Amino acid sequence: MTDATWKKCERMVARILGARRTPAGRPGEPDVRGRRLSVEVKHRKQLPRWLLAALEQTERAAGDGEVAVCVLHERGMHYRDSLAVLRLRSLEELLSRLSGEVASDDAR
């Protein structure tokens, strides 16, 4: 039996984030769990074009060293409950920076 595409996707995300994929079907468990991370992975044939266009817009506007983040807010939603969308590579970079800061803080 071939491995489901969504399982491969979860494994790849876990690998990129230095985390582990949790067994499927456990209620209340995320797809991927890592140090300080609880990740739900959604694999789709196609993502909404407007969402990709919004992210690409902020990527074009981002300067050197800036992380491009697209914030999605729904009318009536508390602003701090808005969604922050960024590329997985940007999250990976942020986490790497944070772990580097923690390591350098520990060295003091």
C-alpha cells in the first residue's frame, strides 16, 4: 500500500521544523509536535489564489532581513486572534534565529 500524500507532507514539515510527526488519529494531538510547537498540517490540491497573492504582495514589499507576514482578519474578530500567514522557510528561519539567541544568552 502506498503512503498517503498527507502523511508525507506531515513528515516533511516535521523534518523541516526539527520536530516529530505524531501518530494519526489521536484526539487532541497535533499533526506535528516540536519544541514549543504544535502544528496542524493541511495538505490541499490547491490553495486560495487570493491568499497566495496577498502573501506574494508582502514578500515583494519586504526589505532585506524582514520576514514577510500576511495578517488575515475577519470582521468582528479580536485583532490578536487574526491569522498570521508566512512561508514555512520563514518560520524555519525565525525559529533558527530564536534558538541562536537562546544559545548566545546561555553562554553569558
